[in-house]
Amino acid sequence: MLRYIYVLSFLIVFSSCNNASSDKKEELVTDAIDLSELPDMSIYHLPSNWTTQDNEEIELKDLQGKTLVVVMIYTSCQAACPRLVADIRHIQRDVPESLEDDVQYVFVSIDPEVDTPERLHAFAKENKMEDDKWLFLRGSEEDTREFAAVLAVSYKAISPIDFSHSNIISVFDKYGELSFQREGLGVNNKSVVDAIIETTNKGS
């Protein structure tokens, strides 16, 4: 279910049009877009900072130009997260190979204290997600909660090593605008795959 009103209320507040980025960050951008021309609801307006599984510092706007498939997980999860990772893997396999270079699969940690870049790197390796289409991000507690609110993902710690959290897959277009969401685990992935194909083709 799309939550455009919810997203809009957060993104307008955090609007920012800073165009600066490092050479390393620009390697993630496939089709640079003038940030001043982005829609108000674009997640690329969020002024958050993230560290990848390769210990590189990025901002969300560095991901512009690709369709993003985003989920929030934590690597020590033994229940829902492995199933969510499996869902994303199955979705990736069903997306046409011709669109492979235009789609980025992004896993955002809800447990930044435990999920260091080293842990995220190990998790990516354990799950055979080491090539460029897989991106794992760790942010501050504040940036993580802000991003979760924008995605309407709720989570809370129920023990020092366990979280209760939503299982939502979000698809964003190349401008960072939400185009599709699905909640649930192990359900038919066709709707997500169709949304990725439609979103990517629309942005071509």
C-alpha cells in the first residue's frame, strides 16, 4: 500500500538541494539528475549520511539514476530477515536481465550499533551478495529512524539482540520517488517484479 501522504509530510520538511559529491560517490550514479529538479517527495532530499558494506561514505542522493528496491533488516535476525533477504533474491532473479544495470537492491540496517561495515560486508559475503547490484547501508540512529519513518517501517528493540519490525519492500524510481510498496513475507513476488519493470522502463 502506498503511503504518499505520509512520505510527503517527512520529505518536504527535509528538502535540500546540495549538489556536491565526491568522485567516489559519483561512481554510484548512472544517470545524474539535477537535484533542484527532483520531485518534493524524493528521498534524495533527505540530508542523511550512510556507510556501505565497503566502508564508503555516501548520501542517498548518490544513488540517483537507478530504480531502488529497498528493505530494512538487521544482520543478527534469525526469523523474518532471512526470509526477507530470500524474497529480494527471488525478485532479483525474476527481473529481466536487460534491466540488471538499472536496478539497485538496498538493505538498510535497523541495528547500526551491531551492523558495522565489517559485519555488513561479512553478511553480504555469507549471502553471496557481493557484486555491485547489492548495497548494504548503516547510518546513525537518528538517520535510520528518519528513513524508517519515510518508508512507514516501524521497529523496536525487544531484547539487546532482537527487534520487532515491519517487513516492507519499497520500490523507488530514478528520481527517488516511491512507486510501490508491499508488506509481508513469502508471498507472491510478481507484483514487486512488475513494479520494478514498470518503474525502470518508465524512467528509461
